[in-house]
Amino acid sequence: MKTDYQTLLNHPRWKTKRRKILTRDQFKCAWCDNDQNLKVHHRQYHFIISQNRHQEPWNYPDKYLITLCDSCHKEGHKTYQIPTYKI
């Protein structure tokens, strides 16, 4: 599944969404203001029951996405469990 997710992160629609979030967050980490090695992090995941799959990464509302530097992104994954909601 990781390979499938990596493929989705290379999709043009994700690249467009990612750029939008980075622009919104002024190309800085929301936690530490670092402007290097930025990631766009999903605050939650959605599982579409009727289709038995997770939502594509670009189809999330902007409010569920946040810009984090690599260090804060890793720390966030260690500290917080990302919830998955069934929709």
C-alpha cells in the first residue's frame, strides 16, 4: 500500500493541491516556521465505505492539510495518531 500511496503523491492533482497548501501556509512549517524540507500533512484520513478505499490525498478539504517541515512531520507522527474516519 505504501507504494500505491507514493504513486498518488506523484499525481499531478496532488502536486497542485500540495502547492496550494504550501502557498496558503507561506512556504513555512506551521509549527516552527522552518522553510526547508516541507511536507503537506493530512490531519486525518477518510475511508470511503461504499468504495472500500481511502480517499485520494488531493480530495481532502484544505482545513485537513497542514504544512510541516520534515522534522516536525516526523515528530507529529510519533506524538499523534492520525484518525481515520469512515465516510
